Amino acid sequence: MAFLLSSMLLRRDLSVEEKFEQLMENNPLGAQVSQDSVLVAIGTSFGMTAAIFLAFLILRPFNTIVYAPRLRHTDEKHKPPPLDKSIFAWYKPVFKTNEPEYVDKIGMDATLFLRFARMCRNMFVVLAVLGCAIIVPVNVASSVPGQKKVDGDLSSKIIFLMTPRDLAGQVFWAFVAFAYILDITVCGFLWWTYRAVHRLRRQYLESPEYQNSLHSRTLMITDINRSSRSDQGIIEIVDTLKTTPEVPRVSIGRNVKDVPDLIEEHEEAVVELENVLAKYLKNPNQLPAERPLCTPHKKDPEFTGRKQKVDAIDYLTARIQRLEAQIKEVRESIDKRDALPYGFASYESITSAHTVAFNARSKHVKGTTVRLAPKPKDIIWKNLTLDAKTRRWRKTVNNFWITLLTLLYFIPNALIAVFLSKLSNLGFVWPRFQTELARHADFWAVVQGLLAPALTSLFYYFLPIIFRRLSIKSGDQTKTSRERHVTAQLYAFFVFNNLFVFSLFSAVFGMIVMIINLSTQQNVPFMDIMRSIAFFDTTMRTLCEVSPFWVTWLVQRNLGAAIDLAQAVNLAWGSFSRKFLNPTPRDLINRTAPPPFDYASYYNYFLFYSTVAFCFAPLQPVTLVIVAIYFTLDSWMKKYLLMYVFCTKNESGGAFWRVLFNRMLVGAFLSNCIVALLVTARGAQFKWQMLAALIPLPLGLIGFKFYCKSTFDNSLKYYTRGESKKGVEAPTPIDKESRRRDRVAVRFGHPALYQKLTVPMVNEKSKHLLAEVYRGRLDGDIGDTAAFSDVYTMKRMSKENPGKIASSAAPPAPFEFVSESNMDFENYKNRPEFSDEHGGEGSVYGGDAAHSSIHRPDTPNSSWRGRSVSRDSERTVGPTDEAGVLYPAGYHQTPSALREYSPSPDRGIQRLDSRESPYEIHDDDGRRNLVHGAAPMGATSMTTSITGGAQQYTPYSPSRDGAQKDYFAR
């Protein structure tokens, strides 16, 4: 290796050399980690992991609320295998349950996560064997002779002997060969997993839940121009793409005005009131001397100034009532004439919908975008109204902010690493602090040990939240697409800041200091210095010296996986909040529910760990061994957590796969770049041949990407009917008559039109005090249905006095009272306000949830059939239909704006006390099915409509819904 000018200059001035080496050895990020510290870190990490795992074994049998909430709440179909009280009861379900057995229990997204973790485990086991068999012997054999001449004792340098720090020449052909082996191994495992994901996805598309769901055969049309914003306009758009004789049922989006914002303000006010009451009524026997105060919202009449405070209980209750009245008023003013630039078209068969969507994938008929509709729960409704130009601009602004955050984060990151992780550095530039540091050394030692990790952890906690909000601002139309974008953004952020900037900071820092010293102390011209700096060689040496840090960092990931398994944070926070805080009944109920799994964050961790291992595989093959151990342990731990603890909040059907596939290819490409860096730095006269040999690798990765895309992607997304199954495996026949009654406008209507308003929940032990502390209205009609509600609310009748309203247990205020024994998710899992946050789609939690999953929250399903969306003039009384009860013409006529959504009393309808929560329904109170045997809503005799046509109504017939499973299940 040629000697460089910088080396000679440093050799002439030993003081500069000493300063430079001191800076490199004491770089701010602590790149140099001694071999002893690596061994200590490995032993400590595995020891603490084993201790935490032992704590999990002891605590799990006695705390099913934390360690098995899915086992407590899910129905028989989705319930994981039962667990007894023995400490190893988890072993068989985790190690013996195969993929086909749990795919129906935990969902497609959770299955894909476990499949990806298992792929990483197997892939890194193979790479660890190959890397240690090829790279380690080459590095050690080539480094030992040179090191023996410098220092005879090599025992303390083994970890650096396994790096190519001291290699040069033809030996780097072994690294070129390893680059090929790594790419082939990665592509092989990705191809094998792509096939498995394709098989799982096809099974998902053919599953009864998907086949019977409404969204599976519905298209979403966006960017509709004004001239086409009608039901007929949507039909004309899809008719242009006509590949099927079916005519879809369509619904254009309606302007819901400011109802969503009002509902959000209402929910915030309810939660705030609950918190105020929980704190004020914590001890019902001894209330605080002063009532709680708060600053009113500036739009409310109570607002007189920013410093003026009012009674919190009275103000918040009055605010909730005002918002309820505003929501009801605005809902009643909504009609179809104010259309928005989106709509939905539902077909009778899935094949027809997917065929049209496939044909429209590269077309924009009349400027529109036609795609398969997501689940209504998955839609970000406020972004559907954005036009293409606005979305493009918002995405540009969003990308700018994310890029700025990614690039500039290294400044606070470096400051934390330089000053907070070592407070003595801060003392060097701040003499007064140095005095304080010497005076209270023990205190500042504790601060130094806690402050830097706490700030870093706090930032990484809020980082996904920041990216989610930016993605929504940029115009993402679904929550699942938002999560995929967040995964990609987190990956880019971590790779740039935590890998490149962190690893190369010491090299860049050292070179900058060297340039300054040479130009100021040696008077060497700046351009001569720049021409003489061996950038690639310095970078290579820095990466080799920083590799022990990444070994210890990856080892500590096992500790993080064990903490996840032990649910240490949930246990600690639950105990702390119950003792020292004032949790509301809603908080306590939510804590007993299965927590949602943060796929974006966990996928980012997996991808980042894999990328670190790929990049440092040529530099320190031990990283492959550590990552293989991590994925081996974590794949088992995450399997338990997904089977028994976590739920999937928004099921995407495996849509994360392509994001993962592309990032794994990026990781392999970065590994190739590291090999190219090594070859350029130390390849000597052979470097050009070696670089030429590396050229096919990125081209091969690109070709592999497009091969998989053309082979698998279309059939991953679009459904085409294959060979029909026979016998008992044959699918349930399609009831086309039932599907013709699809009420697309209801099920794909904006949730603001139908969502029930949240009612404040109060602990029942404080019930007797509310009449004393609450000074608002005492006879509120909390159960009153809103204009677009789907059930009739009736006052509870007295059992003892028929015809009289029950007077017992009427709540003294518009609150819902919850006893301590009922503060469990099991009692509220069928309520959308709770289940929507905890994966309550499909029939995951059984009971009524099985039905609520197939329609919009709080909208009627097949067993609560309301008025059809067809015109009244099209409805006829069939000869076999029940006659019903005849009422005078015009009886119970619904306002024209709401005519299509008027519900009819049906089997299973239940009445609610108008003075209680619309959700507080219990069998033991005798409030269920009270009008089950009542006469159905009658049909008027034939009358003449306004337009002069005959108008008939079809009485309800229970047989019309059929006895088979509902066809709109998700």
C-alpha cells in the first residue's frame, strides 16, 4: 500500500500525529470498543435476557390479563390453544403449532410477520455459517503474520484480527466471492418466501371471510370531476372499463361538512371530563375542598380570557351537550346533492370487481383512479376529497420535511453523544459546569447514565407518531398504506442516521481535524491535502474499528426482545398508574384488551438489524452470528406474543410484503457497496478487476426484483377464480338476491354519518355523588339516536307495571356508570368505540362482533334489514311475503334526505333506556329482544307518489336474509 502525503506529514510532526490519534481513539461516538468490553456486554446481555425470561415463566400463569388477553376475549375460531398454569405450558403452542393452523387465528398480517421472522432466522443461520467459514479464516490467516511483527501478544486483538483492517492485495477476491454468495443466499430465501406469501395470499383471497365481505367486490373511484359526481356518473366511468356484463350498485360520496371535526371535539371533551371526574371522585368519601377548574375553549361562550378558568365539570358537560346538538343538526342537513369527488361501485361477484380493477390499473378514465376498495374501517376519509394536484403537492412537502428531519437529526444526535453521554466534555467548554460537576460528582454520574438514553428513547418513541401524522398530511387514503409508508420512512431514517452517520462520523471528524491541523500548523495547501487524503482507506479502517460496537449493540437487541415478551412496560405502567394516577374506567377497560401490534416499528427493527448485519458481514462476520441468534429467539417470542397478546388493528391482508422485499434487496446492495469500498481501498493493482467483477451484482438484484414483480404481484393483488373445490370443501353458494340488496351507501358511507357518540364513563362507586357535584341537566336523553343512527331507542318499560316507564336505577346525569367488576374488555368488546382500537374486525371477539364486522360500525347487518337503497317505486309485495300490519298512508314517513337509511324494526331489535348509554345492554336486566315478537313495520297500501307512479313497500320477511352466514363478513 502506497504511503500518502498526509501520513508523511504526520510522521514529521509527532505532536500532530498524537493529537490526531487521540481524536480517533476518543471519538465522540465511542467507536472503539475493547475486546474485554465486548465479551462483558455479551455475557451481561444474555444473562439479563435469561433472567427476564425466567420472570416471564413465573408471572405468566398468574396474569392472563397481560400475558394472554387474546385467549380471554377471542371467539372459538380465533382463540389460540389453551394454556394451563404450568410454567412451560406455552412450549407446545409456540413450537408445535404450524402455519396452516394459526393463519385463521391471528390473521394474514401476523402470519406474514412470523413468516418474515422465520425467513430472517434461517437466512442468517446460513450466512453465519458461510461467513465464518470463508471470511474469518481469510482475515485471521492474513492478519496474524503482520500483527506478530508489531506485537507478539495477539490474545487481546482477536476481535480485530477477524476484520480486514490489516489486509491488502489479492486476498480481497475472497470478499468478492462472498458478495456473490450473500446475494444468491438472500435472493434464494426471498424467492422461496415470495412463493409462500403468494400461497398464503391466495388462501386469504379464497377464505370465506374474504369471499363473503363487501369490500372484496367493491371498487373505490377517486378524483371524480364535477360533471360525473353522481351515481349515474360512477356507472358511466366503470362502464367505460366494461369487462363484465354486471351492473354495479354505486354510491357517490357526500359532503359531511364539519361533522367529523365535531365528533373528534366531542370525544376529546368526553375523555377530558372522564379524567376530571376520575381525579375529583377518586375518594368518594372525602371530596377535595375545591372543585376542578379548566380553561374553556376559545369558541365556547364560557371563554372570557386565556387566564379565566371555569368549573370543569359543568363546563365540559355543557360543551358535550352543545356538540351533540350541533352534530345532530348538521347530520340532518346532509343530503346527496352535495357530492364529493369519490364513490364506490359494488359488484355481485368478486371476479367481476377484480377484473375491472385489473383493467383500470394503468388507466384514468375521465381523470379518475379506479382501484379495489379497502375496508371501510381502513379508509382515511378526509383524504378522499383531495384532488391529484393537491396530493402531489402535499407529498412533495411531506418528503421535504422527512428528508430535512433525516438529514438534520445528526446534529442533536451528535450533541447527545458528545456532551450528554460524557458530561466531562461539556465541562471542557463550560467552566462553571465543570466546577458544579466536581462538586456533585455522584449526582451528575447518575444524570449521565440516564439522560442520554432517556432522550434518545423518547425521540424514537415519538418518531413513528411524527411520521404517521406527516403521512396523513401528505394524502394517504388508507391506514394500511400509511403504515407501509411509515415503515419505509423509519427504515431510511435509521439507516442514514444510526448506521451511516454514526459509523462514519469518526472518520469524517478525524479527517476534518487532520485537514485543519495540516493547513494551520504545517502550512500545507488545502488542495494538496485534499489530493493526498486516502478517503476510502480511512473510511475502511473506521468501519473495522467501529464493528465491535455493532456487535455489542446487536447483542443487546436480545434483551429488548425479552423485555417485549415479559411485557415489562405494561406491567410496570399498569401498577404505577393504579397506585399513583387516576385512571378512568375507559382506561382500565382498554388495559385489559389485546394491545395493537405496531407492525411499522417492528418491521423497521427487523429490516435495520438485517441491514447492519449485511453491511458488517464482510467487516465483522460475528455480526451474522449475533443476528442469527437474535432472530432465532425473537421469532419464537413474537410467535407467542402474536398468538396470545397482540392483535392486528387494521388487517391489510399481507400488503407489507413488497415493502419488506424491497428493503432486503437494498440491504444486500449496501453490502455489495461495502465490499466495493474494501476493494477500492486495499485492492491495490487488482482493484479494477475486482470492481468489474462486482458490477453484475446490483444488476442481478434489479433483475430479480422485476422477475418477482412480473411473476407474483398481479395474482397477489387480484383474484381470479381457479379450479372450484368439490364436496365438503366447496364454498358456500352465492345468494345473488341477497347481494342485490347491498346498501353500499350505508356500508361505505362516511362514519361521521352513523357513528354513535361517546358517553362519559364514571365509576359506579361515585354514582351517588353525581347529583351533588353535577349541576347541569339531570334528565338528559343520552340514548336519543342521531339522525343517521340505525336503531330505534325506546324508554325501558317497567316489568311490574305494564305500559309504564321503568323508574329504577335511572342515572342522575348523562353518564354511564361502570362497576369495578365490569371494568374488563370482555364486557365491552362488541362496542365499536373499544373494539375498533383492538382489532375488532371479522368475528375476532365473537358474539355480536361477528355481525358488526360485516358492516359499518353501528349500521344494520343482514339480520337488521332496513329499507333497501332501491327506489320506492321498484319495491313490490311478493305473493309469498308476509302482509305485515297496514297503517294509514304517510304513517312513519322518513324525511326525503334520509329515506334510504330509515331502519325498520326487525328480529333481534332491542330497546335502550333513553337516559342511559346506548351501549349499556345486559341480558340480566331483561332488556334484550323485548319486541322480538312484535308485529313488523307495516307496508302502506299502494298510493300515488309525487311523480305519479305507483309506490309500494315490501313487508319484511325473515326468510329473505337466509340462514347461512352473512355475505359481508370481512
